[in-house]
Amino acid sequence: MIPPKHPIHGLLLLYFNSDAQDKADIVASIKSKIVPGRIDVNIMTRVDKMNYDKEGNPLPREYSDALSALKGFAKSKIEGSVVFSAGMNPSLYGYTENFGCFFPDHMGKTQKGIILKVSDYRSALIQGKFFAKKGLFVSEFRIESGLNCGGHAFATDGFLIGTILEEFKTNRKELYDTIFNTCQQTLTQHFKNHLCDSTEMKITYQGGIGTHAEDSFLKEYYQLDGTGWGSPFLLVPEATAVDADTLDRILKSKKSDYFLSYASPLGVPFHNLRNSSGEEQRKSRIEKNRPGSPCFKKFLATNTEFTEKPICTASRQYQILKLKEAASQNIEEAELDRIKEKDCLCEGLSAPGILSVGGTPRRNLFAVTICPGPNLAYFKSTYSLKQMIDHIYGKINLRLDSERPHVFVKELQLYVTYFKNEIEHYLKEGSIKNQKKLDKFRENLIEGISYYQNLANQVSIDSLDIIQKMKSQFSQLKSEIESFSKELSSEAT
């Protein structure tokens, strides 16, 4: 299952072409290179609910969900890294310095690493320096597409992934030197320890990759240390826990069933599947005039609009209170729908893990919320782990939907749709501030398309057929943006 360029692959070929006397030595060499993988854990920085004791008194800050999770990982025997995703949380980041496992020892090595998910170079530099000033080194920056990914979506201001990766490639040394030197200065002044000179900083990317050609180009051209494939593994039962019913729904879904929703109580756009059992349940509750969900786990209970203690905006308690308020204010139907669109992610996202092993979720909450990236719409089968890995490494080609656009084109299409929706929202609101934001968004999209057009003329991004198709799609999408822009300018005038 290893890629052809891996050193062990060469040893395997040598093994099969050697006589019996040499094979034992080769096997010993191979075994010495096979080591356990690292266990990384993810903390979504916005999921940081404050907690209370049995008498209902608020507990100190270090007992919040995110800080407690960090403490648990720091004190565990696990060898790996903590991945911080979904934006900056100063309290959580600052709490990291309470644990020696994140600092280098007298040999300059750290026991546990810090990985940051970021959307652009500026974000990486700001967050990296925040940690460095505390003597903590970020070992990896995971760049994630703003829209072409699963779960929560954090759209950029129209910056496309190609231009973002180009900036990381150009400024990689500056990023490393700035963070490494800042970290060394803090460590020398306060801890008398230092990082070893061989300390590495990895730059990786994830979001919407679907073919070996795309994967190879991204790694080689942008000099990435790795790439991440997430959503396609939802169709690999050996790798992810997805129940049979949800798998069937995914396979039967159309491209239009994948949509960017406002289901998340966090107030962040959330990738969703229209034909999921979770969506069916949400709509059924509305039809019965009982919108919202019972709230048991309370991981996303952060709203204090109507109550002293935070409640979740997806809860039935909140939605009834909010809809009563809205009824007295003659709120438009679209705004009412937005209130009722919030859904319980705590139960919905955890249900498939229980159902897939034949278990029964507590309180019989069987409805599943699934949040695949748009790229999954082009995978139309279940696969073995070996099949998916072989596809990624170019040993085989899984038969994907023939209409699947290149990863660059797909993200651009998603941003154009997002831009159009933002314009429609602006035309209702009419804020000058929003118009300036949209103008900048449009400029960034146009600049991104120009970058791709130049890249396609200079570099072999993919096969000739795909490149020609990409050029046509870039021109078409640019025309769409310009037509939206005329509408925006006409309204402003």
C-alpha cells in the first residue's frame, strides 16, 4: 500500500529479486523501518463551552471544554500532536504553555507537537508568532480550502487556494525563520533551553483533492510536505464509521444534495447533505410545529440571548423563544427559516459511530448528520482501504464522475456561488460597508483567475485535455463574476 517512491518500496522490489540467502537481511531492514504512526488529536477551538459544578456555579476557565481537552491530551502517554482548528482562541493557546510536553527538552526535542489549521499565510504568521512568543514552536501548518472541504467552512475574502499556496511557497523560509528565531529568543531568555537546528516545520494542504495527478502537482509544484484527503474516506468502511443507511444515502445523492447550510449552532457555514436522516428529522419537527432539538450534550450551548445560562441555538428551547420574539417583530420568512435551520450536531455527528457497530444511540436519537465536502459527490461507490490508497498513489484509477472539475476549478465554482449569494444578501441590506467588502472579494477572485490562467499557460498542471477544459471554465467563471459585478455597481449607483 506504500507509494512507489517510498524507500521501503525499493527494498520490497529488492526482496522479490534476491536469492534466499539475502532475503533475511532485507526483511530485517524492512522491519526496522516500520514504526507505529503518531496519534494526533483535534480540538475545534470554538467548541469551548464553560462548565458548572453540581450546585450550578461556574467552574474556573481551565475547566472549559477546549482547555480540559488540551489538558487531557497533554497529560496522556500519547506520542503525537494537537491540531487546533477553526480559528484563534487566545485562552486555549495561552493554556498550552502550562504543559512541559510542548516545550523542547535539553536535547531540543519536543514530546508533543502543535499543528495549526489555517486559511491563509497571514493567519499562519500571526498565530505562529503568538505561540513562538511563549517559546512554543508550530510544527505544521495545515492549509485548508475555504469552501472545498467538509464540515464547517471558513471562506476567505475571495482568495483562491492556488494563490494562497503560492504565497506559502514564496515566503516559506521567512515564515520558518520568523517563528524559529522568535521561539529561540523566548526559550533562551526564560527557559535556558532551545530548539534543535534540525527542527522541521511542515506545510500541508487539504480540501477537494480527487486524483493522483492533482495530489502530485500540489505536492511537487508548491513544495508541500503532505496532503490530506478527508471526505472520500467516508466511503471506506475500514477507515471511517459510517452506518449502512447513511452510506446508501451518500451513494444515491446528487450533486445538488451537497450544500452549504446554516445548520451549525456555531454560526459558521456548514457543509450538509439534503437527503440525510438528520435533515429529514429537522424538517419533520418543523412540520409538526416543534422546531429545534432536545439538548442533552450541550457542547454548543453558548447563547445567552434569553437565558442566564448559555443554551444552544439548535435547541427547542431557544428556537421557540426566538420565534416568539420574531413573530412580534414581523421578521421576514427567510429570517425565520434561518432560525429553524440550526440543527443538533452533537447527536447527529456522533450517531453514525454508534450505528455502524450495531449500537443504539441513547434516547433513540437515530438521525445522522453527515458533513462531506462537495468533492464526495463525484465518488460513486464504496471502496476498500487498499483501493483508496492505491488511487491516491496512482497505482489505480477509481472511476469518478466524468463531470468532476479539477480541484482548482471546483473551489472557484464554489466561491462564485458564494459571491453571488453574498451579493443577493447585500441587495437586501444595502450597506456601504458590505459593498466595499464585496468589491474586494471580486478583485481577489479576478486576481485568482488571472493567476490560474497564467499557471495553465506555463506549467503542466494536469493532462492537456484537462488543462484545455480548465481554461474554458476559468473564462466562463470570470464572465459570471463580471456580470454579478455589473448588477452590484448598478445597485450602488
